[in-house]
Amino acid sequence: MQKSATLAYWLWFLARGAPFFLLLVFAPVLSILPELSRAMSSTGWPTTPGRVFAASVEQSRQDATRYSTNLGYSYEVAGTAYSGNTVFFGDADTSRAGVAAQVARYPVGGTVPVHYNPQNPLEAVLEPGFSWQRFPTLIWGLPLGVSLSLLLALLMVAFLAPTSRIGRRWNPLHRLPAESRRVRTEPVAPLIATWTARHAAGERPPEPALLLAYAYDYEGRAAESEHFAREALGVLDGPAGRPQARRVQLGGPFARQVAYQQRGMAHILLVNARLAQGAYSEAADLAQAALPTAPWPAQLWPLIAWAAFLSGDAARARAALQELRRIAPRERPQNLGVGYELVVAYLRNQLLGEDTRPALAQYQGQLAAWRERAGRRPAGPYRLRVEEVARDIERILATPA
């Protein structure tokens, strides 16, 4: 658990600090840009005669194997005398042989052409222009910077994308939704056994409780789903009913977002469980009470409308549908779960008098899955109501326009 949270923290740190890391990667290249700019522009500088007054080889005091050129020259621009010591722009050869060869080209007393900056005559150079050999940082810095930038970009995409393996495994915001979806593709009994063992071991609460609530909801076992959904809310809200988010257990730097996400999942699972047990008014009240702290209010309004409709409170159901309509399309949920898009279209037809046959036809593929899921629940009022509504939807679709 600690290892997972630590890795999640560092991945989050990389994702949030990407600009800073890119700046560090390209810092060596950025540091030579002024020198590179002078080298490129110096080819167009005017020249004036100059005279070398000093030329010698100097040994570094810090490193006896490094040498430098001690070279000075004087020149005159517009009647003003100047002196300079720049032979070329870029990194110099620090070997004794290289420095000696450079000094030999400029004997003391010799006349040399001096290229000076017309905007600032104090800036001058003997050998103008750019050379790759004089800017080795570009040779290794650019490829290294580009490679590390691409690697960082791929890591960020993998970590932030909910469909990537890294995102599903290590990003706490994607891990729980990805794991809960396994109930749709894998046998549920082994998953329940695995999550029960994790729950008993106290691993990363309240994730195992939420996963168990989700699995039991999928299996139609509403009482067990309600039990674990309430347990998860108890962990998230704390003994005094106040939201809490322990750093390691709820995802390190994502603690607040993860707790927010998990609380939303727990509320939806609890509402579904109460619906399945026929407590329609209570389910509507629970969903309404969860709205102020819900991460996805647009997912609760359909539940409120459906629960109110089942309880016979048509006015409350209409109000919920109107609230859902006020939510911007981009903020509306793309997937409410099996059957809920179909239910919203049906309720708009029944309660608002809208012709929603195109929408019902669009979501008709959900009808069989909705019926199949309801069929897994014990025989009771909710199961009968779902079948009743399903038959009514088929009647509406069969009605000529």
C-alpha cells in the first residue's frame, strides 16, 4: 500500500511539474542561447584593424589538465580605443596542444581583423560565426532534451489516461473505476472472494468495501450492496460525519479527489440498493441529500426522478427532470449505467409529454440488458416495476409516429 501511494505521488509530481522538468532538461541548451545568438550574428559585424598585445597559455589552478588562452588585442572604432579578449564564441579547446595552437595563430604584435558589434563596440571577436565543434552542448543537449521530453509526455499520457495500463494500475483516480468494471467481463464469484480477502486484510479502505458493494449490486444482492456502501461512507465521512481523506489510504496527493470520487460512488450504490429493495421515497431522499457534496450531480438527478416516479411523486420527478435539463450538455453524464438513459427518455415521455421515441430507439439496446439485470434480483416490487416499464417502452416504440 505504501509503495503504491509513493509511486502514485511521484507520477503525480511528474505530471503536475512537467513544465519545470522540461525547463531542467533544456537548461543546458537554454544557457548557451545568448552565446549562440552572438556567434550567428557576428558574421555580419563590421571589421576594423587590431593589434595583439598579449598571447600566452595559462594552466588552470583547479585542474592541472585544463588550459586556457590568455589573449588580448586592441582596436579602434570611430576614434575610440577598445580592447578585447574573445577569440570566438562557444566552448574552447582546453587541452594544452589546442590552446598552444590557438596562441600560435596570434603572435604578440601581430595585426588582426577585429569584428565588432556596431550596437556595442565593446563586444568584439576575432573568429566570427557558428561551428558545431564550438557548441558541443547542442550535439548532445538537443537529442537528450527531445528524448526526455517525449518520454515525459508518454508517461504523463499513460498516467492521466483512464484507459492505459499505467493509469488503471497506479493513478488512484482511475484504479477503482477500472477495477469495478471487471464485474462485467469476469466471473463475479472469484472477484467477490478476492475483494472479501482484501477487505478482511484492511487493504486500502474503503476501496474493497466499494468494490464489494458494486459486485453485489451487479449480482442483484441489494442488502449486501447496501451494507458495504454504508460502510464505505462511514470510512469516508469519519465517526463524526465529517469528510476525511487519509493520505496513504486514499491515494497520496490525490486524497481529496479520490475521497470525493469514492463518496459519489458510494452514494449511487446506496441509492440503487434502496431502490432495489422497494424503498423508493428513501432512495430519492438519499440521492437528494447527496447532491451538495456529489462529484457528479448530473448522475443523481436521474436517480431522483426515477425513485420519485416509482414512489408516485410525479411532481418531484418532473422537477428532477427539469434540473437535469438545466445542466450543460458537456456536464451531463455520458454513461449513467445500464438502463438509466432509457429511463430518462421514458420519464420525459410520461411526465413532460415529450415525444422521445427517437431517444428510446437510440437506447433500445439497453432494454434487454436492463431486464436481464433486474431479473437477477429477487422477485419483488422493484423487479415487477422494471418489467412493467420495459413493456410500456416496447409499446411506445411500436406506436406509429
